[in-house]
Amino acid sequence: MSLPPHFSYRAGHLFIEDVSVASIAERFGTPTYVYSRSALLDAYRLYADALQGRTARGGALVCYAIKANSNLAILNLFARAGAGFDIVSGGELERVLAAGGSPDKVIFSGVGKTRVEMRQALKVGIGCFNIESRSEAGQLSDVATSMGVTAPVSLRINPDVDARTHPYIATGLKESKFGIAYADAIQAYDEVSRLEGLSVIGIDCHIGSQLLDDGPLLDALDKLIDLVDALEARGIAIAHLDLGGGVGIDYGDGDSSATIDVSDYLHRVFDRVDRWRDRRHDGKPIKLLFEPGRSLVGNAGALLMRTLVLKPGITKNFAVVDAAMNDLLRPALYDAWHAMVPAKEASSASMLTWEIVGPVCESGDWLARARPLALDEGDLIAALSAGAYGMTMASNYNTRPRAAEVVVDGSMVHGVRDREESRQLFAGEHLLP
Ligand SMILES: *Cc1c(COP(=O)(O)O)cnc(C)c1O
């Protein structure tokens, strides 16, 4: 199996950049999330390099979808590299600001925003609200008017294309809870553009996650292009087009090895957009936004864990580890596959087939199934490609403190989040009188 970039075996020991995972586990304990700084920046640069030189065409911006991994160190790294951010809550907005992100590069997505969140975002002057219903537009109009400000808005349109991904992460079909139906789009724009306190500036979509080919994304683009033409014909100017995120990563499972090549995909988008603008709009610029989450962070991270007990059985062999579904939910939630690799390479002669499971009291608490590994109790193993939707989906189920997080930069190791302590978990609880 090939390891993700910046992960390697050196003399039989698993390294992330120039640091052995064993030394990280020694110092920080387990379970611990580790991320490669170079892998994070390389992934960002794939987008940034492709988007360079778009200025004359209206410019372009990467708005990192922070729900994939919202550690402040990672947000700060991307902010310093020039990224904007896509957020889905007021809490995420606070994170972006605390990490040094500029509010004018923030896009606020999500199917339900509270008035408190709207006010908070208007107060700091975010770049755009991605609105998902007419009702929401009405509420934002009320809030903005009461504050005497104008809210920049884009409407999230559901282009009704099949992203051909897991049903829980497909978001662009008619029956999805997300976005405004394609057939209602023009009417929605007509209504929203007449509301006080709003300034319509964009159009957006986000059709799903972990997409393995760019066909559906380009289909969605074509549908948005037709809408922009129809809107401009009605006098509604659209300054930016936001294609959302969704680019899949290679999880090492064989199925995802032929995933989307970021720069190919972006160049296909530019090609279509430029031909369209030249043909029907005399080359008039339009700004392009992208909201990648997983593809910026997924392959940069791993979850380190140790085996607690081995339970070889008649039909299955269970390896119970000190990480669980509360640390890495993706297998339980989406049947997701993560490569499980040992910190120390072993000979295949001693391998058995293991079910890697956590200590949580749920049969759904599994991290990997049927993996050939040579395991002893106390061994250190790593779940790879766990940088996206890993830590951000972690919970305290079973009163389990959340894992520590570490960033490796060359031969340096930086703790970027302390392991939680149990007493923090019930610090806000109160006894009855
Ligand atoms: C989750 C999300 C993204 C990021 O999706 P990825 O598949 O991680 O790239 C982008 N935009 C919106 C609106 C989202 O909800």
C-alpha cells in the first residue's frame, strides 16, 4: 500500500515528515491526531497555484470549509497562506477570527442560521451569506435592516445533479434538504433582490463530498451558468460564482485511487467559464469561489492509537484499541475505510485478520474491518487519511476526553490541542438542590 505524501517508513518505522509516530505517541500519549504541515500547505498550494493569474478574469478565492478540521493552528496556517473560509456556525466564525482569518473572506453557509449568528456575522463584516431558502433571506433582511447595514448574499441553488457519492454526503439532489430548488431559483432571486438590507452578489452550490470524478461538478457549473444568464437578462447582476467543495481524496482503498486531480478540475472550470464569458458577456469578469474541505486536510492527518487487548475468536479476531467511534466517527457513520498501518513494520508471516474496534459500548464502534496485521497488545497503529472530519466530529460519548492534536513540521513537533481531561467534561454540570 502506498502511504499519503509526507508519510513514510524509515528502517521499518512509520514517520510523518522527519518524526517517528512512536516518538509522538511517547510524548503526547494516544489517541492523538497528527498532521503534516507540509501536506497541508501542499494541498492548499494545488488550489492557490491554479487560481493564480485569474485577476483579470475577476479573481478567485479558496474558502477553506473549516468543518473538515477547525483546529486554530490549521486555520492560521491557511489564513497566512491567503485562504478565505467557509463556515457553518457562529462558533466557526469565532474560530476563524481567533486564528487571524479576515472576515471579508468568510462565506457563511448552512441551511439554518440563528438571528444571533446573523447579527454576529454582520457585525464583523463577513464576505457573503450563502442563503438556502427564501425564509432565511427574509430573516436576514430583518436583522440587517434593524442594524442599519446591508448583508451581501448569494443563493445556494440545488442543481439537481447526482454526485454519485454516499447518500449522507450527497447534497445536490432534488430531495436534499440543502439549497433552493433549481426550478424555483429565478423566482427566489426576484424576491430576494427586492428585500431591504440585502445585496445580491453571488450564486453558489455544493453538491456533495468525496466526489471521485469532476463530471457532476462540471454539470453543476453548466446549470449555474445558464441561471446566471437568465438572471442577468432580468437585470440581476451576479459578481461571483461559488462551486462549493466536494473534491474527493485517495483513502488508499483502491476505489478512491482515481480521484479528481485538483488542477485539472480547476482548469476545466476556468475553460468553461472563460469561453462562456467571452461568448455571451464580452469577456466581462466574474469571480470564482471554491469551498474545499476534505481535499485540503484529509490526507495530511492520521490518528494514532494503541491496542489495549487482543481477543482472537472463532469467527473474528478483535483488536480493541484506545481510540473509538467518538474519536473517529467516519467508519461508524458512513462505513468509511481508513488504512490501518503499524508504527513498526512486521513480517507478513505473523499476520492475522483483525477487526479494529474501540472500547465504546456500541456494536457500531469499529474503526476497520478484516485487516491483515501482526499485532501485539500495546502496539501502536495509525489510521491514515484521518485529517478531515476526524477531530471535528469527535464527541465525548462514554465520557471519553477528546484526543490531543499535533502538527509536525520537518523534525519539529508542535502540540496544537491539549488532550481533554475528564473533569473538563462535566465542569458545566450542576447538582440539584
Ligand atoms: C462541507 C461543505 C464543504 C466542504 O466539503 P468537502 O467535501 O469537505 O470539500 C463545502 N461547502 C459546504 C457548503 C459544505 O457544507
